[in-house]
Amino acid sequence: MVQIHSPLLSFFLLSIRFIRRFLFRPFVKKTSSERFWEIDALRGIAILLMIVYHFVFDLNYFGLYKADLDSPPVLLFLYPISGTFLLLVGISLTVSYSRAQQNLSNRKVQVKFLKRGTSVFGLGLLITFVTWVYPHDGYIVFGVLHCIGLSILLAYPLIRFRTFPLILGLLCIILGIFLRVTVMVDFPWLLWLGFVPSGFFTLDYFPLLPWFGVVLIGIFLGNRFYQNNTRKFSLKDHSQSILSRGFCYLGRHSLIIYLLHQLLIVGLLYVIQLVINGSRIV
């Protein structure tokens, strides 16, 4: 029988308790009839596929399964997932903005988005700290939560515009691709923007260029298809089907799922690795 006496396992259990106590209630909200089910469903599909990718990534990291995560098929699987997730961030911002405008003063709307952006960015900093503790190598400096949090803050002044977010979004994507392909720097201070130093390695990286551009395109689509909190296209209602309800549930709770799933996967694989190796870690 394997006995586990590990600071990592203790930290893992304490992290779960912390997230359940301090993060679960503020971010999990009751289902509202005002929500657009298709947005929740698409977000749920994206978060499910992201979990699949992270599971394979963790299997590879722990040496339980070898996979070439930089191969074209894997990247073709990963980038559409990330793009969909951030596109929906932009769409959701326009929907949330329209609802807030109907019920709150401009000052309160500003405060609402400021709190939301800083809260998500703060969770990104928590992820930075956790990955700095373990595994440390490749700890996350500017991952998806950092990107979403800062994007919310930067996008707020642009939500009311109809076409400008599309133009600026396309420019951000083009510039981001250009930076990734052609520019290499010897300093880390602009990692958040997309300037990657030589030899840089991280477990998760979503710089503003190009990913803020995807959020901006989502804002354009949100203003086009969900203007004034009203769906501007016809869509058959599948919200009550078993599959849709499952995806919608995942989509409504995507933030807490994102925070918890890696802890659970890493904890499970860590224990499996101990059992396979038959070792005792002190």
C-alpha cells in the first residue's frame, strides 16, 4: 500500500478547500430565463474540449502517455477551442453590457465591469502563484484568465461601438501573428503583450496580441446579433434537450470548472503515478 506524505498533495487539498469556500459562491449564479442558451451551450462545449486537451497535456507531463502537443493536428484542435472561448467572452460582454445599461447608471456599469475584470485577473494571479509553487518550471505568467481579465478592462470603452471593435480586433490578430513568427526579444517585460523572449517556456500563454483581438471580434458579433439584449436571428429552441442542458450547465459554471478541473486532474494523475511507481514521497 502506497503511503503519501507530500507537500504537493497537502497543497492540492488546501487549494480545493480555498476555492470551494471563497470562489464558488461569488461566481456560480442561478440560471436566468434571460440567458441565451446557445451562448452557454457553446461555452460548455469549449470548456469540455479544453478539459480533454488539459487531460492529454497532463498525461504527457507526468509521463503516463506520450503525445506530440506541438503537432499540427493537436494545434488545429487547440486553437479553435481557445478562439471559441475568447470569442464568447466578447459576445457575453455585449449581452451583459446591454442588460446593465437597462438597469444601472453609467457609473454603476463602469464599477461592475471594473470589478469583473479585476476579479478574473486576480484569479489569474492565483493561478500564477499555484503554478509557481508546483510545478514551478513553466509556471503561468500570463494565461487565459489574465488575458480575459485584462480584456474586460480594456474592452469596456469599446463595447458601445459597432464596427470599430472588428477593425481593431483584426489588427490585433495580424500584429500578434507577426510578433509570434518574426519578433524575438531578450527581456520578459512585454510577455503580456505578445513579445516572447528567447527560451521562454510556460504551461499556458494567452498574450493580448493576438487574443484580445478575438475578444474584440466577439464584441462586434455580440453587437450585431444580440443588440439591446435581443437575439437578432431565428434559432430553434433546443435548450430543454438533455445534451443542451448538460452543455449549458457547463457553460454557466465555466469559471469554477476551469479553476477546479486542473487541480482534480493533476491530483488524480499524481496519485496514479505514485501507485504505478510504487514509491513513497516524503
